[in-house]
Amino acid sequence: MEHITLLLAIVIVTALVFDFTNGFHDTANAMATTISTGALKPKTAVAMSAVLNLIGAFLSVEVAKTISGGIVNEDGLRTEVIFAALVGAILWNLLTWLVGLPSSSSHALFGGLIGAAVMSAGWSSIDGGTVVTKVLLPAIAAPLVAGLAALLATRLTYRINRKVTDEGQLKSTAKGYRAGQIASAGLVSLAHGTNDAQKTMGIITLALVTGGVLAPGSNPPVWVIVSAGVAIALGTYLGGWRIIRTMGSGLTELRPPQGFAAQTSAATVILASSHLGFSLSTTQSCSGAVMGAGLGRKGGVVRWSTATRMFIAWGLTLPAAGLVGAGAELLTKQGSWGVAVVAVLLVAGSGAIWLLSRRKPVDHTNVMDTQEAEPAGVVTMAMAAVTPPPTGTAVMEFESTIPAPAGTTADPARPATV
């Protein structure tokens, strides 16, 4: 580390700041459904997720190698390009967090990196094949696969338990699903640390290569792995409460069986992609699984207005972060004063977003406040028409008591008199 320059040190610190924002931005992926169903209390959930994110950071480096040596051409790449890319990713993360939309931190990073690299060296600096096969295609496939798996798992879960009617069995089954949900949430947290912490490892490794500290193709050093894991764990513990609210109750209302199905499906998709080196979005995988679980239960309502805003944010992430990254790179090309201006703009923009968030704070005390009801849409109604009504565990979930009108008392049936 003795060869690290001041600029390189700034880039490393900025990368760790991005990792921190990634942590609190994506906490909802693992813990939103666990919190919304009451399986864990909010603070307990984010603490558990933070620890498992840290552990997950040490399990693989395949995604890090994809980023550090696959998307952009390392030859002739300037360290300032990495800095500009991180600026675009951080500002997009903070903006989507402010409005409570679960967009992809991964795609924000990729967009910033592509935009800055194109501004610096042209389109020839981008490996289009890697972008398509390991970024764009997984972005389309991941939410669809996770959503379909969660939908089928939810239906199977209710079908298996349709004959459970005894009250004692119902309570035992509900407890079992909550325990399974906690375990599956832990698996998602582990998968998130394995997949997302590596992205920061990859970007720091790329910066070290461009700065001449590491040889091209090198694996992340141990200190990079440790620092990236700690940064994402701290961000996770902070809790991105605005996005947790959207994922937990803004998209659909979930019961413990659905939460278990959604999280297990998402974790399977994320871990499989990490093993293969596909840098997919954990946010898109988990969001797709939540919607699939919502459609899998009879009477479940997916709030399509929220889902539509989320889809728009997904589509804008790459180009928006890319434009900011390109603009930042245009400034950094002017020399040291340009780098200083970009740094000031990053701090000022981040501070402004934080001040705006204080107008309507969301924390662990109000994260699960009731969302405004939304009627079932066409898709939900069509799904419900072909789905058999759930029994078993659903009996306990929907059981309610309707009070008698004031001033009346129960009166046993009497024969009619003439």
C-alpha cells in the first residue's frame, strides 16, 4: 500500500462510501419481508443482516473479477475514471433511497463506470459482450426467474397445508414458517454480502490496477476484502428504512409462508449467479420474488402503481448513473481542480438529499406504518381467478371477529310467531 497516491486514496475512500450506501440501500432485500410479517423486530433484523453480509463478503471473488477485469478495458484507464463512476453510482443510490424505490446499486455502479469510461476513452473501452452476457441478460432474467419460483413455491406451500384446520396445528405451522423465514432471510443476507460486497472489491481492485499498484488480472488483496465487507455491513446495520417500507408493505402484503417462499427463491438465484460470476442485481431478484409471492396467494394484491415506478427506476439506473459519471469524468479531465469540484459536488449533493430526507423521517419506529390501500389490478384479478382459495394456514391468517352493532346483544334463534 506504500505506492498509493492521494488520488488513489480518495478513490478507495469513495468506493467504500459507495459500499456503505449499497448496504443501507439494499437492507430491504433480505429483511423487509421478515420485518413486515413480524418474524423479527426491525433493529434485530438489520443487525443480523449486517453480520451475515460481513461473512458473505469472504465467500467468493468471482463477481469482483468480472468487474475488475471484464466490463472495461484496463489498458490506459485513468484512476479519475473510477472516481467519476463512483460519483454517479452514489448519487443515484441516494436519490432512489430518498424516494423509497428499490433500484439496483449494482447497475448504478455499472452505469457510472460505463459512462465515465466512454467519456474518457470512447466506446472501444467497453467490453460489450461482457456487459450483455453478465449484466443486461441477468438483469432481465433474475426478477423473472425469482418471481416465478416464488409464485410456484407460495402455491405449493398453501396446497400442502390446505387440510390443516386444527387451531394448535395452525399456530405451530405459523411458528415454523416464521422460523424458516428467519433462516431464509439470513441466507439472502449471506448471498447479498457474497454478491454486492464483491462489486466494491472489484472497483477498488480496478483502481489499484490503473494506479499501477497491482498487475492486471489480480485478485482483490485481503485488506480490500476486509474493508469492503465492513463497509457494507455498517451500511446494512444503519438500515434503509424507506426502501424496507416499500419492499415490506408497499408492493404487496405478505404472510409468513409467502415471505419464506420469496426469500428462499431470491437467495437461490443470487447464490447461483455469484458462483457463476454473474453480477446480477440482488434488488431486482428480491423484488421479483416478493411480487411472485404476492401473486401466488389467493386474494393477494400487488400494488402495480408502486411496481411501475420501480420498473421505471430500474430502466433509468444505467443511463442516469452513466450520464452523471460521464459529466463527472468531463470535469476530472480538466486536472486537479476538476477533481476537487467533483468532490465538492458529491458532498453537496449527498448533503442536500440527506436534508430532504429529514422532512419526513422513516426509521425502525414507523417503518411498517400502514400503506394506502390499492385495489386489485387486472393481472392480480386474472391470477386470482385461476388460483384455488387457500386453506389451512390461511384460515388463521384471515381469521377476524366482527363486533356486533352498539346497543345490541346476541339473541338465540326463536320460532316465528303469528
